[in-house]
Amino acid sequence: MHAEILVVGGGVMGTSIAMHTAQRTDRLGKPVVLFERGELGCGSSGRSGAILRQYHGNSVVARMARDSLRDYSTFEARTGRAIGFRRTGVLIFSGPSSPESCQRLRENVEMLKGLGIETDLVEKKELAELVPGIEVKPGTIGAWEPEGGFVDPIRTVNAFAALARTAGAVTRLGVEVQEILVEGGKVVGANTSEGRYSAKKICIVAGPWSARLLKPLGIELPVRTIGSESHFVVMRDSDLLDEEPEDESYVLREALSFDDIQDPVERVAGSSARASLGLHPVLIDLEQGFYLRCEPRQRRTRLGKTDYDCDKVLSDADQLEEQVSQEFIDWSRRALIKLMPTYANEADAGSQTTWQTMTPDFQGLIGPVGEIEGLYVMTGFSGHGFKLAPVIGAGVAQMLMDERITTFEAESFSPSRFSGGEDWSGRFVF
Ligand SMILES: Cc1cc2nc3c(=O)[nH]c(=O)nc-3n(C[C@H](O)[C@H](O)[C@H](O)COP(=O)(O)OP(=O)(O)OC[C@H]3O[C@@H](n4cnc5c(N)ncnc54)[C@H](O)[C@@H]3O)c2cc1C
């Protein structure tokens, strides 16, 4: 089969790229073809926190998060497809035992305001008003981002793929790309588990498996894959939640009015309104090094680390140890109850380990790779790819069409920005 562009991987990045690219290609001629060897979202994306936080110490990334949030927050109204967007707000805070982190937080709030991102510096009293039941030390300060929130990761990936198909893309699920075909320094196609496809351009968006596809071409990616643990507890007040339809593909019946569906939480004043929906803001506790966010559809609250166990490197992505350590479960429950004692009586609701792809500077690799014409890679999003997927998809579509990239600064993400011998011992800094 002849294709215009091949996209390898059906996570949030692959589906976003396919959606944006298909809208720009000739649907009746050679299509965009996306391959996913399992199900859509079966890699990191389906198990992601999918938190949409604009707060970031790096202004390039903060701008991308801002623009992506605008895209996510209007997505349901624009397309009629549900992605489970919830504007709960995001609260990032640090305490007196960490003065450096508090200082950075102050500076970041100023920088974010300069980018037009609504962020307020809040103190203990306001923190307690925003999150009834929170326990923080005197001297704690926070950055309150009322516009942030989260999406449902699986619904989002499915919605992106559905829109890609509507625009003419072909999604081949259960089909594995086995080999990238190159002739005379140019991409000519790929061998897959259902035969050969020819194309002049191919995007490797295969998460932790990207390196495996590029290695036979002599390309080494500066990416490491680690196992990332999350624990879940039953969501506080989950019995008060509104019912949501279970069908993944349901189309919002009322997707006609932006105001109606954009934010049922914001329309009712005061924090008690939030509680009545069972939701509280996403909380990022820099002092304890952990975060939590409600997952209303599953009626559970997710707990994870803000830092990464960069030493827990997987030699092979297929060797992920799915068992979550008791040490992590105990630590995360302790941190939760210290911060939110009102969770003390909530039961455990499972746990998971999943893949996290990291680069030495904690930013993704996006762009041409290996000096082979038509070969592109997008991976290594270091724990914050979901929030950026809309602008990355749009920018990669421009890149593939040889247009000027307007949605992000391509040089900051160039796969060739590392010279080798990088120091991998750095920590992620908020
Ligand atoms: C626990 C956790 C929490 C996170 N929380 C957040 C968050 O709150 N906010 C945020 O912004 N980001 C978050 N992230 C990061 C975010 O989820 C990732 O950056 C993002 O999901 C990466 O998407 P992807 O499409 O690049 O990769 P993946 O989702 O891993 O997709 C790659 C796909 O490629 C497929 N594939 C592999 N090889 C082949 C092949 N040869 N042929 C065909 N298909 C193939 C795989 O099956 C897989 O589905 C989190 C990540 C983790 C692990």
C-alpha cells in the first residue's frame, strides 16, 4: 500500500500527529497511516495522569502547556467528542523546609503571569480555602492555577484517533511495524506484520520502543526508560459524583454550547461546589515530593511521585516489572494522609507501574533523526507529554509539510541537541 506518511504508535502523540497531519493531506490520494501494535493508548498514554498543568520553570514549555490547555478545554465543544476534561485547578506548593523551592515558585509565578497564564501566589489560609481538609505548615506558599485540570487519557487518545479517521487517516490496530526501509539515504517505507507499506516520511512515535526501531539504522537515541509507580485510593466523596456514560466513543449530545460543557465546576461559586462533585484540585506537594489527582470516571484518586527514579532504568521496555513495591504504596498513603487527613478512611483502589521515557534534560525529542531523509522521531517526553500533545501534533504536522513551525520552538527539542556522554544524574526541577 502507498501512504503519504506513516505514524508508528497509537499513544497520545501518535494520534495527535495523525489527527493534525491528516487534516492537511489528500484523503483520497495517499493517506496518513497510523500503526498501533496493540490497542490505542496501551503504552504510557493510557496509564497517564493526563494532568494539564501550565506551571513550569521553563517558559518554552509553559507556553506550550498554555496553548495546549486552550485546545483541550475547547475540544469537546469544537468536536463533539468527550475527552473527560475537568477544570479543577492545579495547586503547586512548597513549605518552609524548602526555601529554595519556595523562591523558585515565586519567580515562576511572575514568569507565568508574563505569559498570560492565570496563576496566583497563595498562602496557607487561601490554600485551606481552595482545598477543604488540606493540612500544610505555616509558611507554605502555593501557585494556584485555576484554569488547569486534567483529561481522561483513554478517551482523549480515542477521540484524537477518531478525528484522524474522519480527516481521512487510516488506523491499523494490532499491526506492528517491524522494519524501517531506507534506500539511498531516504525513507521508502516500512515492513509491518501485515506487509509492506511505501511512504516517503515516517514518524517514530513508539514511546519506549522507538529506540528499538531506530537501532538497526545505526541511530542511538538519548532516551532511557524507567518504570514509574502510581497508587490509587478510593476518591473522597465519590458517591456524590455525577454519573458519566461508560461508552468510550460517546459523542456529547450537548456539544453545541461552549459554556454549557466547558466547565460545570466553575459555574457554581465557591469550593463547596467542587466538593459536591467529589473533585478537588490537582495537588502537587513539592515538599513531600508527590502529587494527587481525582479520577472521577474510576472513582479513585491517583498518587504519584513528582521526581523520577532515574536509577530504575529498564534495559528492555518489555521487561517492565508490573508489580508495585509495598514501599511505594506505604510511602504514598502516608504522604496523602499527612496532607489530606480526610482520606484516612478511604480504601486502596489498586496500583500500577508503567513506562516513562526520559532524556538528560527532561524534554522530548521531536524532529528529523539520523540524517535520513523522511525519518522523524517524537519520544522522551519525560513525564509531561500529555499536556503538550495538541501543540506538538500541530507543530509536527507543519514540520512534515515543510512549513514553518509556529506552535513550539523546534530547536529546543531537536533530537540532535545532545553531544553524547550526558550526565543522567540530574533531578527534574519544577
Ligand atoms: C504514570 C505516568 C503519569 C503521567 N502523568 C502525566 C501527566 O499528568 N501529565 C502529562 O502531561 N504527562 C504525563 N505523563 C507523560 C505522558 O503520559 C507521556 O509523555 C505520553 O503518554 C507519551 O505518549 P506517546 O504517544 O509518546 O507514547 P506511548 O503512549 O507509550 O505510545 C507509544 C505506542 O507505540 C506503540 N508501539 C510501539 N512499538 C510499535 C511498533 N513497532 N509498531 C506499532 N506500534 C508500536 C505502543 O504499543 C504504544 O501504544 C505521565 C506518564 C506516566 C508514565
